[in-house]
Amino acid sequence: MYRRQLKHSRVKNLFKFVSAKMNQVLTVESYLEFDTCFHLEYSTSISSFIAQPEGFTYCFEGRERSYTPDFHIVENKEVKWIEVKPFGKTQNPAFLELFRAKQVKAQQIGIPLLLVTEKQIRVNPVLNNLKILHRYSGFQSFTDIHIKLLSLVKLNGKVSIFDAASYLNIDLGLMIKVSFSLVSQGVLHTNLVDEELSFSSLIWSK
């Protein structure tokens, strides 16, 4: 087992993802991997994730090769490795043959290796919504507005951000900021799958 050290080069850009879940800045080597981070950050079934984790060696065509998965995750208490690739590349027979060799070794180690493409990652409005939440995910101390909003939601079950701002007589922009911050922390919930986040989004608690 070994760990790669990512470095900038003329042909490869590095991307930084600030993870509140992991309390660290993760470095990834493609924009597709960067977009993957948003799903890993906000999935309630994933308790932890690491970019460019410790890798392993495997044998292919009589040669020993080294490999580092793009992500190491713990999903529903199960450890998994993830490889992120553009869908077009995954249709190449040579790539698939090589990837199967990696999967065989990963299975021997006892950790499944999964292949993920933009068809699972770049699904909207989900991805756009996760990026919006991430924008509001910075630390915010609880204020009277947070407490009033949580009390209103508890009283009504579900309420739109616009109606909450009107009822509490609070600036709509501030109410959006507070609402999305609470959603990003998992304190409140909203529909991230079917519609773009906006002031008309319904929020609720569980």
C-alpha cells in the first residue's frame, strides 16, 4: 500500500474542496472529481470520505502496477473505493480490462471498487443545489433569527423561505442565507432533487 502526492503540472490542474464534514481541504485532480465531492459531502449515508487515499499494487499482463482510487468512502458503515471517470472513457475496452484487474485486487483486499461517471454526478437540479448549499456552509453562530425560524418550522411543519421571511418580518436575502445554512448543516431539510433552490423552496425538520 502507498499514497500518491498530487502536484501541479502543465497537463493537470488540481482542485481544492473545503469539506465541513471532514474538517479539511481535499485536493482532487479533475473538475469531475471536484463535482463528486458535493455529493459525498451532503449524502446522509456517507459518514466520511478521503480524496486520493492510500493505494495498492495489482498485476496486469504480467506486470505489477500501482493504483490510487479517487476516493475512499464509508457508506452505511461499509468501506468502499471510488474511481471517477468520464463516461466516454469507460466505454473503451482497454480501460475496462484494466479496471477489472483493479477491481479483482480490491476485492481480494476486501474493499469494493466502484466506477462512477458524470451520468451519476452531473445530475441537475441536484448538483446545482448542492453547490448552493456549499456556498452557505460556512460556520454561523446561532442567532435569534435561527431560533425564530426553527420555532416557526416546528410549529408549521413545512414553510417556504419567502413565507418565513414575511411572517418573521426579516429581509428575504438574510432568510435565504439562514435557511440554506441550516439545510447545509442537516438541521433543516428541503427538496434537492426535483426543483432548483430558491426563496419559494419549502423547508422542514425531521
